[in-house]
Amino acid sequence: MSIIGAVDIGGTKISVAMVSPEGELLAKAEGPTAPERGFDDGMARIRAMLEETAAQAGGSFAGLGIGCTGRHDVLNGSLGDVGAFLPGWDGAPIARLLSEAFGVTAVLENDCDAAALGEVAWGAGRGAQKFIYITVSTGIGGGLVFDGQLYRGVGGAHPEIGHHVIDPGGEKCFCGAHGCWESFASGPAMARWWQARYPEPWDAGQICRAAAAGDERAKEAVEREARYLGIGLANLITLYAPDCIALGGGVMRSLDLFLPTIRSVIQQQAGLVPHHKVRLVPARYGTEAVLMGAAKAWMLRYGQKGIA
Amino acid sequence: MSIIGAVDIGGTKISVAMVSPEGELLAKAEGPTAPERGFDDGMARIRAMLEETAAQAGGSFAGLGIGCTGRHDVLNGSLGDVGAFLPGWDGAPIARLLSEAFGVTAVLENDCDAAALGEVAWGAGRGAQKFIYITVSTGIGGGLVFDGQLYRGVGGAHPEIGHHVIDPGGEKCFCGAHGCWESFASGPAMARWWQARYPEPWDAGQICRAAAAGDERAKEAVEREARYLGIGLANLITLYAPDCIALGGGVMRSLDLFLPTIRSVIQQQAGLVPHHKVRLVPARYGTEAVLMGAAKAWMLRYGQKGIA
């Protein structure tokens, strides 16, 4: 059996895993991103975790997939403008460096794109032809997999689903737009709305737990969140007519609370496309989503010729 | 040379043409849709126009492409729910009927999808890999051509680009949504805004001509229209990261008036995707757009094996 190595580089932690071609997680390690320790130190830790997990999984790996937050040059495997959370890593040819270190081919993907590939290969999106993965946590991100392949825009660009505008009268987002979907419906947006009204400094998870326990104020916050989630999801259905949307990320752990309103908004707003044919499902993978999908990304690009 | 027949069925007129495989319009005929005369009468007129134009173009045709407003079952060539403007035509297996009448293969596409295929084959979108065609007239429609193929959603569904919501506080549209793009930025939306303020019963074309002649009130209407066109176009750039968007339809004949504001909205709103790589161009074809694209649709589906 040929094992695939996987790396997930996030703002707070770096995870590494070994994944089988059938989608089993064979070994995993993680540590803090600790960007203040610099790029070389980070790469040394990634290499050490790869060696450690490979040893646990029985030896070597045939290829390497890397998922990282941000917008990258995925065609040549170089990081994009990631300086805001990984100062000093901007533009690093990370796929080439790890490829040379281990003597295997390596691919880099945006983390949401990787997660989308993992869900469609082995998770909630299995069998879908027009698949959308959405993660709602500190932001809203997504990935599109059409007929088994990642959708890439001009020059390989990653579409920014979370930043389409749903109300230009809304707050300004870091993306430059006023009233993008993320600015209304991310976890922090839910918390901001709450904290502008009530004394408890609750985050989205605490609000959802209070709503589930019957708190009327929290139920109103959940209703508002569900409505904005619904508006964005209905737009995606209108614009892509997908057969499946999988919902991941911390906020979506409370999907059951949001689902009735989400469905009602979709029914009202996406009436010209066959919205009743769209499966709306929770994502299968939690913190392993990017690792699984990074492995799958490698398989899609090099799996035929790359597996020894 | 093998000629392709093309039919464009709209709410007010039916056009028929003969198109060469290189995209030359060889002959054309048109007449009123006259839906009150019924389906059989309409089909008889279409057949007669096909015979007439085929004779003008030198004889017979090798295949047939049909474009029609609405949402159809394009996989089997049957019209969808078109009763609102073509009573009695709902569900008609129009591709099969014309195929049998002329002994050639026939395909049916949504009219915007057909126009998109024509523009990418021989028009403004030539060479584009991720191409979007938009028409702004009585409504806003569009078609997506990715890597040379029409994008189709679940069950072959046509995405309804014009009906994604850009402000849920907006007017209710026939589609069921409040504040979809079409409700803000179609020609009639521009006229409604004008007529709610000023005594002249002008339509979008008249407002644009007045603005071009220096009328300050009309310039404000144009500015508002351009802003809403920009918000929707910026969303499409954020969501698809295309390399080219071609703009057709009556309102877009005044594209030059709108373009500076459209570009400024895109720059502000679509900052996370490489919007400077997106070519924003006027469509090449006017009233022939659907005919050209219907012919291309047939070539894509049957061109290899179907041309005698």
C-alpha cells in the first residue's frame, strides 16, 4: 500500500498526517504554528512531523499534499500573500522544498479547496457531481468540486465564496467589500451582533448552546444567523445549481438549530433552480478535513504515475 | 461544407438561420412568435422558415440547434414550463419533433446558454477558459462556459445568475426572492426607478440617451444602474474568478456609460480574487447571439459524428 503524506498549515497550528489511498488516517501529529519562530524553523518542524508520522504508519510516503489558509500559486506550489498570519512565509516555494526534502512529488492547495476534495472523495459529498464545501467558523470559506476536479478560476485562482456581497449596506469586511456573506454570517459576526445587545461576552458556540437550552435572546440570534446563512446558501444554489453542499466549520456544529430557517430561505429565494434536488449535509470531517483533502489533492494530480 | 440550422424562440419573435461550421450566418428569417396561434402552427412556421433558409444557403443542413427562453430539460430536448409566454408549448419534445421532421439530430438549450456558446466560439469570449456571458435587457440572464463546455447544474439545470440576491431589502421579483440582481439592474428596473421620480415615461434606452446628452437627472439614473451592475458583476468575479465576461442585451448597448463605475465597484468589492485579470467586454452578437450559439451547441454535441 502506498501512503500519502499530508500537511495542514493554519494560523494557530500545523498538523501532519499519513493517509492511505482508501482515505484512512494512519497517523497524525500536530503542534503550534508559532510563526514568530520563522519560516526555517516551521519547515524543520513540518519535516520532523512527517518523519515521525511516516515511521508510525510503517515507513515512507509516496507523495505529499499541503493545505494552507490563503490564496496561493497552486500551479507551481508557492504560498501567496500569507504575511498577515505567517510573516516571512510569503511566496515560499513550499511544495518544491518539501518535494526535494523527501524525494517525492508535492502539491499545494488552498485549505478550503483541500477540504472540499476530502469531503467529495471520502466524506459527505461522495457521489456528487457538482459539489460545494462550505466552512463557517472565524470566516466563511468554500471549495468547488465539479465532476471530480477542483474548480479553478483565472490563473488557478480560488473563488472566494464567503466574500460575495449579500447586502451592500452591511459592515465593511477586511476583503474591502461592504456586506459580504462572511461579514453577516461568520462566527465572529454572530458574536458581534450578540455583544452589541447583551452583557454576556459570548461567542457563537456559547450563543448556540444557550439557544439549544431555551434562551429566547439566543434563539433570536440563532434565527438571524440562520437567515443570513440561508441567503448565502440560496445564492450558491441559484448560481451553481449544485447537487450537494456540505457544511463544516465550528459554527456548523449547530447546523440542526439553523436548518429549518435555512431551508425556508432557500425555498423562497432559489425558486428558479431545482433546489429540492440539492442535498444539504453536515461535513464528515472536522479538524482532519484539510489533511484528508490534501492527500486527495496529491492523488488527483500525481496518483496515477506517482504511486510507486 | 456542412451547414447547421438554428432556431431562436423568444417571447415576441421566432428567428431561424443557417450557420456555417466557421460561424458565418448564411441565411436568416424571422416572424412573430404569435403564441395565440398555438403550438402546431408555431412548429409549422419554424419548419417552413428552416426550409426557406436552407434553400437560400444552398440546400440542406446537417443538424439543428434550438435556443429558447426558459428552463428546459436540455438532456432530452423538451421544453420546460414556458406556459407564461408560450401557452400550450409546455413540455413539448421540440428537439425530437424537429429531428424527425428533417432527419437530422437536434439539440435544445436555454437561450442564454446558447448565446454564451456563440460568444465563446466566435465572438467576444474567444480563447476564454472560464467564460461568463451576461445579457441585460428586460431581465438579466447568463450562461457559463468552462473549458469549452456549458456548465450545467444538477439534472442539467441552468444556473440563474440574474436572480442571486444582492440586497434582501429590495423589491420582490417574480422569481420569489426579494432584491435579486435582476430586480435592481434590469432595463425595467432602471425605468421603474426613473418613473417613480420624473414625469417622462422613459425606458432604459431613453434614459441612457438623455444621460449621454448631458441630462443630470439621467446621469444619476445611469450612475445608480452602473453601481448595481457592478455589485452583481463583482459577485460573479468573486464566485467564479472568470477570465472573461461578455456583456450583451439592450441595456449593454450603453456599456460605455456604465463602465467607469462598474470597474470601480469591482475593484473595491472583488479584491480577494485577481479581478484585474478579468476581461470585461461587450458581446459581439446582438439579435443573432442565440442563433449562432444554438448552431454551436449542436456542433459541440454532435459535430464529430453528426456532420455528413
